[in-house]
Amino acid sequence: MNGTTLSGILLTGPKDGSAKPALGKRRFRLLVILGLALLVLAIVAGILPRLSQRRLATTDAKQLAVQTVSVVSPSVGAPPDGLMLPAEVKPWQEASIFSRVNGYLKSWVVDIGAHVDQDQVLAEIDTPDLDHQLEQARSQAALAQRNFDLAKVTNDKWQQLFKEGVVSDLDAQNTATAQETTRANADAFAANLRVLEQQVAFKRVTAPFPGTITARNLNVGDLIVANNTSLEMFHIQQTNTLRVYFRVPQANATDIHVDQPIDLVFPDLAGKTVQAKVATTSESITPNSRTLLVELHLDNPDNQIQPGSYAQVRLTPGSLGQIVTLPNNTLLFRAQGLQVGVVKPDNTVELHDIKVGRDLGTTIEIVQGVTPSDKVILNPADSLVTGDAVRVAATPAPAPSSTPALAQK
């Protein structure tokens, strides 16, 4: 255009008519380009905030999907107030007394609460059938003995005649055989007599050892059937010394040893406390309860403590080993058993199967499944599974500083 600028053309216009179409095309193109640019700017200005908001919402959703949990580490130590365990008081000896003979109760001499000596008569039984059998056995034994005596005298004579050559060898052997036969017959009847005499002795029911009669279940005239274990005549207990049994959890089994003094508390006797000694243990952990059975011996000369009483064993903190405890609100109750959620170093969850011991109130003893260094989730969600990602709270929950004493019956 010979050096003529666009602005000059727009201001002064073309010098001839041929320049007007070219100028209009250029102006139209410029307007289209400007419109497209404005349209692109508008689209970009509208989409970018939405994309940013969507990206932010996705990030927030992912963050909200990660649970924030509080954790606690298992506490290790002994119960500060010791350990109270239920105990069972048993007599030193006890026996159920039954009849060995058939008959009717003729009389009973002692009643419940009676203190008896060994072999003291407790009752007598009338046995008419046994008495007749005894008389018959005596007669048979006496007859068999006489037959033997006669056979012996006869054999002695025949043996003498055989030596003199008066009788044959066969006759002498026959008389010797007859003597041996009558001897065996007499021995058999004598043995039968002794059995019946022993049975007759059981007409008098006696105490097998010194003790106290705690039950009498028959009255005069009652029918008695021998060896009927469903009909106990008397029950006797020896209570001058008592046996006390209790079970120690597996975690404390190694803390118990023979001759160790143990305190026994009797709540029904105004909290009376006496001391007993460990006599023996079962030396075996019961699989069902994971406990060790312990036997104590307790002197009871005045019979102040009655067998069957409820008692508690107090184990002092000094006699107990270390136990691992967790708060009760860390437990997950699942179909496969009790579990806890443990946070791993990569902030993922791993469920641990656990075995529990004593319930200590707000805490519970953990026998197996966790270590003191584990981070256990407090108040875990029911939907928690292994592999879940979690966020640990900034301030970890403090571990329990003490373990309450066991309150268990």
C-alpha cells in the first residue's frame, strides 16, 4: 500500500474503490480472531475454577475416608493392690457310706453334726436272709469237715493195710483220692463260711475315719439294698484340717511354689484373714481356662471354718509377676473371637487375635496377641479390617497408669 498504515486507511479511507473489499475482509478476520480469543478466555476462566474445586473436593474426600484414630500402648506391671482369686474349701477327707448287705435298718446311733471316732458304730442293719445263709454255711462247713476227718481216718487204715499186703494198690489209691476230695470240699465250704461271716460284720455300719457326720438319709425300718450307690446312708467329713483349692492364671503360674504362705479371706466371717501354705500344684495348665490348680492346707482345730465355704485368695503384689493390660474399649468382638487393631509403621491396620485373662475393671489382662510396643486403636470401628489406612491422632492417648485389683467371685 506504498507505506500507508492500517490506521491511516481506517481514518482517511481508501483512495480508490478497489481497496474497500480487501479492507473489509481484513477487518472481519480481525474481529473473528478477537471473538475466538475472548471465547477461549471465557471458557478457560469458567472451567479452571471448577476443575480446581473438583480436585480439591476429591482430595478432601480421600482425606475424610482415612480414619483418624487414637492409639494406646499396652501397660506392663503388677496389680498395685495384689490379686484376689476365688477359692474352694474342702474337708481333709470325706466319704459316702453305703451298705454292703441287704436288709432293713434296725437302728441308727448318730445323727448329723455328730463327731465320731474311727470304727465307731453308726447304725445296725437287720439281715434275716443273710443270717439264714450263715447258719446253712456253718452246717455245711461242719459236715464237710466231718467227712474229711472220716476220709482221713479211712485212708490212714487202708494205707497201713496196703503196706501189710492185705489190700491192693488200686484200693489204696482210691482211699487217698477220696481223702483229697473231701479235703477240697471242706476247704470250699470253709471259705464260703468266711465270706458270709465277713458280710455279717457289715451289719454294723462304722466310721472309716474320725470326723463329723454331715448327712443321714435313712430311718429305722427302711429297706436297704447292698451296693446301691443312689442311697447314701451317711456322709462323713474330716475337718480338723482343710484343703483349699484355687486356680492361678497362666501368667502368674511361675509365681507359686510349695510352702509359700498365702492369705485366705473369708467374707462371710467379717473378712477374717488366715494364712495357709501351698501344699502342691497340679503342675499342668488346664487347656480350657489356662489356669494352674493350687492346693493349700489349712489347720482348723476348732472347726470355725466349714467345708464348702466361700473364700478368696489374696496374692500380694510382691508375689506376682508382670502382666500386660489394655483398656476394655480396645476390644473388637468378632465371630472368630476377640481382636484388637494395631497400627503398623506405614499407618495401616493389622488385626491381632488375642487371648484374655482376668477382667480388672476398666482394663483387661492380655495373655497373648500384643506386645508392649504395639500401638492399639482405642474405640475401633466395627467395620475396621486389616489393611485399612488410618491417621494417628496428634496426641496419643495415655496408657493406663495403674491396674485396679481384680473384683471377681
